[in-house]
Amino acid sequence: MPGGKGGMDIWVCNRVNGDWDKPVNLGAEVNTTENEVFPYIDHEGNLFFSSNGRSGMGGLDIFKCEFENGKFKTAENIGSPLNSTFDDFAYVYDKKNMCGYLTSNRDTKNENDDLYMFKKNCVPLDGLVYDKETNLPLANAKVVINEGGNKFAEVQTDDKGKFKSCLSIGQNYDFIASKDEYKENKVSINGVNDEPQVIKIPLSKIPAFTLEGHVYLEEDKSALPNHPVKLMNLKTNKETETLTDANGNYHFDLEPETNYKVMTFRENCADNFADRSTIGLTKSTVLKADFGFFCQGDVIRVDNIYYDLAKWNIRPDAAKELDKLVDIMKKYPKMQIELGSHTDCRASFKYNMDLSEKRAKSAVQYIVKKGVEASRMTYKGYGESKLINHCECEGTRVVPCTEEEHQQNRRTEFKVLNVK
């Protein structure tokens, strides 16, 4: 009829109040200047028809148009084996019996048209592999497809995380997706029906566990570069060794669900050990283990040990600082120390010596009450005999100093006598 594209076109009419309205041409997505015939709508709303005006295999070929957003998409040739180099038309599909019918003259060499029946060998599958946490698609993921327990195919996702296949009706399938740095995951389809299949496979990142730390000398907090650190896997008893970098830092990669012991040694210093574990960790974690070496002969200042004027009792704020020394003594049970107390130069030399002796003794007594053996400690008061700056004030030599400078000399220190 007038208004068509040429030849025979496919038109659509709507039935309104018992009457058919005016036919509308389906347009260039369906019709060409040649013949489009035998329209059929399947159970999914797809339009099938035959045409000799589109690229095909020869004669009339069967085409398919999907219906989307209120209109038909551009027609696609459904290909072999339903199409041949002869005329193929009048496609219909019986969903209930999972078979279809078409008409063709392929075996009669254009002389007669015969009816043919076909059964679906497979149905299309659209698959997606994505990151479970971010929901973003994963490109270049490998998907192994097993059919009935046997490997059927291996495919790779495109840049949008998608893959395609074709599945046999009635079969069971497993889809095993994998990608570097992700846990493998399996999703299954049992008893494939004749509908197009869609499957989505989420992958979770494998948690990354590391151990990092800093190795240094306790006396002056200086880093120990190029220093060996060992890691023992307590599951396999395998040891791994690394060296600290120029800043005294080290790094190990850890395995999941594993206990570890990390250790480092230095001559004439206390050995350092620490236990770390990834058991029960489900998210990527950086474990820490810093090591400070206490070495024989070290003199280490205990900060913020203050006393009331002319007194030697341990104040609550000083107790908190001495508790840190208690922890060190318990961590290194073979360590022996001398605890020394120092004053500034003000007051007489003898007075300061006596006061510092009492303060040192008081600090040791506090530590003993906290459970450290008295035999591991000695104490000594140094008074003003070991000033660490220029603030002298004995006899005729009096150097003017600020209160802050005097405070530097009022200090408590412990000297490491033995560590092993």
C-alpha cells in the first residue's frame, strides 16, 4: 500500500473498541525496498520475519527484531542453520514443546516449499563478573564453564566484565570465575530452560596482610639501617629474613589464617621478639611490630619524673612514667639496671647528692612493689655531679641559666648493666 518502503512491507494495527485502527509501517528498522513477509511475535515480544532486502545467506532469510522502549530495534539475521542459501520464511516457535517450525525450499532446489521442525540445541547466556565490594565490572576475568561436571568452555570477560555462551536445555552448569588478587567463586544453573539465561558472578578481593616495623636504638632513638629481621611462619616453621632500609624500616607479606613470630638480634643487646597473627582477619590489614634495642652500657632517660621540692616520694604522675620502666623490666627478664637520679646545681653539693640518692632509692622501691626482683636493680644518686649542660652554680662559678635549662639536669636515668 502507499507509504511503504518498497516491495512488501510489514505494518502494525491496534485493535481499539473492537475495530482495527489505521495500519502503521514499522519503518526502516524492519522494512527495506525489497520484500519483508511472514511477521511473527514470539512469547518474549520479539518480532521474527523474512526478508530478501537485507544482508543474508541468500533468497529469503529469517530476521529478528527485539522490542525495547516502545519500538523495535534494528533487525538481525538469525544465521545458520535456520537460514540457508535458499528461501527460509514463516518462522514460529512452540515454547511449551521447545521446538519451532519454518518453511524452506532448501532441499528441493527452489522447486517446492516444505515445512521443517527444529529444536533448540542451546539458549544464549549473558554473564557478568563484578567486584562484590564496589559493584564495578571486572575486565579480563577468567570463567571456566563446566557442563554436567565436565569442562565445557573457558571464556574471558570483556572491558565491561561481560561474557557470553550458549547452554544446552536441561543441562546443569557451573561457572567458576577467577582473577588475580580475587577469591575464586562458583555460581551454578541447574536444569537450563529454553529462556535466555543471565548470570552474575561476584568476586571478593583476597585480603592482603603485611607486617611492618621500625628498628632503632633505645638510647638515642637512632634507626638501624641494613639490620636483619627474621619472620617465622608457625604453621610451616619456615623462616624468612629481610634487612631494614635506610630508615630502619622493614616489611613482610603475610599469609591468611597464620600465626607468626618476628625477631631481631644485636650483639650485647636484649633480643627482640613479637607474636603476630592473621587468624580471623577478613579485611586487608597492616600489622605493626617496632623494635627498640636496649644494649649493655646504654643510659636511657626516663622523662617526666618529677618530685616535690626537697622530697623524694613518688608522685602519681611520676608513677605512670615508672610503670613504663616496669613493663620494660618484665619484657626483658634478664635485664639488670642501675637507676640514677640527678639534680640541678642549686642547693649544696652534699644536699643534692643526699636528695638524689633518696629519690633513686624511692624509685627502685616502687618498681620492686610492682613485681620486679630487687636483685636486678641498683640505685645511685648523682646529685649535680653529671650536669648535661653549662648550668654550674658551685663556689664562685655561677652560670646564669633559665628554669628550663635547670630542668634538663633534674632527670632520672637507668643504665643497662646486663641484658642476657
